[in-house]
Amino acid sequence: MRTQAEAVRWLAVALAVLAGCRRSNPHPTPARRLGATSVTAPRGGAGWTAVYRLRHRPVATHDLPDVVVHAPPGFDPSRPLHVVMVFHGLNSRPAWLVAAGPLAPLTGEPGSGWGLSTRHDRAGINALLVAPQLAPHGAAGFAGAFQRPGFLREFLNELLTETLVSRLGGRRSVDDIEGLTLVGSSGGGPVIGALLARSDLADRVRTVVLDDGLYGAESAFAAWMQRSTPNAPRRFVCLTSNDDVGMRRRADGLAARLRGQGTQVAMQPDGALADAVRAHGAVFMTAACGHGGLTGATYDKVLSAVGIGVRERAVGEVVREPARPARPVGELTLGAAATRGTFARDDAMLDDWTYFDDWTLAVTAGQRLRIDVRGGRTRSHGCAAHDVEVSVLDGDRVLARDDDGGGGWNARARFTATRDGPVTVRVTERETWGVEGAYSVRAAIDGP
């Protein structure tokens, strides 16, 4: 059994890689240990991440904190308070969810975190990320005290009225929460189902996201969605991997049930996942990801679309812009077959330490054009294809930008050329740190 000091050191390693850098960052966030509860120091509008031991403990562990809390850069606690709670699966830990570097959840051996802190920042929402510790080993008593009807209120009240007072600029309470979003990965899904069925805060929940987490509790999810109103709409997002045929069948059954209740349901949307979430009460999608990859691959896409208030960008915040000028890797020919590209070590990187390639494309004023980028092989631990996005730039001006408009993790940008001459087609990856992979890019005249 690890000692508590060893656990704190392990968590410090996990949280030190939140920026997703495998190389040294030229502008690192100052980090220090504040007693035994915090490993990232707040700095003005900078984001922060902290771990805490609470009196209201979800499960009794000897060597682990009870919760990891993250606030994005620019988080404004004076605005309506939104809380995103992420419930991990079996044999996992919250520090692994938020970490974005080489780390394994139980042993500390080389592996990969999911980078949810980075993805939470990327979603652009003014919300706290709260990841409680559930039973770290096995299914017995996995949900811990969250099975008790009043525990969710007690847990959040301790955080808001005591633990986070200095972070939030004063005492807050559950009554100050504008909206709760619950995200369940794998075994975290049934925990959410139990909360919706038993907790007195069930009607404070605005959005539920299940990532390979539909192991039952369909009646609880359906009953919760049936109480959605035009003034307080609810969203339900159910994402499944290719790994579990039985879960996909349960998802189909729940989708039919929700549709029968009058919910507008999207099944396997053709375009961007975020667009489907904005436009529907419930979204069901099977993604070409492994069981453990869904949450990391989709977190920011979904959270950016569920109606949580947008935050202000903080001074000095890392943005997805080039860290240094890059020479074009080649020229695209309008109407030609797709051109293959790769992200590889020593390629150009954005400020958030992810790879990008710049291509040039000659255009004529008035042309209506379409750029398609498809992800290829990837060294990512989560999904079968590289997650890509595309921007079309005319100097410093953005003509078009798209993440998943081509369906799945593929990008499709449409634009009209405003002048004769070259434009830049920038292909970037959506990982939380530089991950090698492949893609194809094609430019064509856009049809009517």
C-alpha cells in the first residue's frame, strides 16, 4: 500500500503534465505544493488544479485524495456557477483523467492520461471540473457514498462552502449552482443513473453524458429526460465504442424510448458531434474508439455545445496558434486526388504543443471551395483514426475553420475565395499533446 506522501507525489507528477507537454514548455505555469491539498498555484486569471481530502468522502481510501478540482484560465467565479462532474470507470483514478502526459492510473508506469483539464480549457466554458474518487479497485461498492440520496448535496456543499472559499472569492453553496453536468465514463455511467434516481439534486442536472457507460438504469435516464421543459431544457448524450454490441443495443432501445416521450433524438449524426448536441435533446453515436478512449476524444466537443456560458480568454492563456512560423509542407491542387500528410516528431507545433501542417492553395476570387481532411492511422491510445481539424487562412484572417464537419473525426471547411492568389490550408490535430499520425487533405470546387 502506498503511503499518503507517496500518493501526493504521484498526483503531483500527474498534475504537472496537465499542459500535455512531453517537451519543456517555454512558459510553464508556476507550480508549488500548498500544504497537502494543492499542487498548482493560481496566478491571476490563470487556471488551477487542486486535490483535496474531504470530511464527506465518497469512498474510504488510505492513499488517495477524495476529489480533483480544475478551473480553466479566465474562470470567473462571480458569474453563474456551472459544475461539470466526471465519474471515472473501474480501476481508474481522477488524476489520470485530468493528466495529459505519460502516466498509468494505478502503477505510475508509462501510459497516457486523458487530458481532461486541457480539453476542459479547450471547451471554452466558464465551469469547474470536479472529479471525485470512486472505489479504485473492483466493482463492489464502486459508487461509495454517492449511493446515499443526500450525499451529492453534502459533497458539493463542503466543496463550495468550505474547501473552495478562497478560490471562489467567498462562500458558495449548492443553491448557487446554475447547472450541473454529469459525465460518466464506463462504470461511472451507473453511478449517474443512481444519482438521477435517488438524489435530491437530480433536477439541478442539465446535461448527462455517458461514454460507454450505459450498463442499465434506462428508466432513470428516461424519467429524468421526461422532466425537461422549454425553460429548463435537458440534454442526454450517449456515446458508445465499437467494443460492446450489447451496449449499442441498449442505446438503441433507450433512443426509441426517448423519441416516444417526445425528445428530439439524433442517431449517428452525419456532421459534427457538437452541432448535433446543440440541435437535439438527445444524441446517440457509436465512435471508432476503444472503450477507454471515448471520454478523452469527445469531452471538449460535447461540453462546448451544451449551453454552459462561454468564459473570457485569460491573459497569457495558451491558445491554438503557431508557436513559431512554419514553412508550407507542400501545395494542394484544386480538384486533384487527396494528398497524404503526416504529423511526426520535429514537425511544427502550436502553442499548446500539438502538431500542425500548413499547405498552400491557389484560388480565384469568387470560387466556392471545400477542403476535406480525413484522419488516418494514429499513435493515440484512444481511437482508430487521428482526430483532425482544418483552418483556411488569408494572412492573419480566418476564412473558414472546422473540426468534425466531415463526420466522425474528419473535418470539412467551406469558403468563398475573396481574391486571387494563395491561401493557407492549416491541418491540425485535436490531441492534448503532440501525437504522431497521418491524414489526407483534398481541395475541390464546392457543389451547389
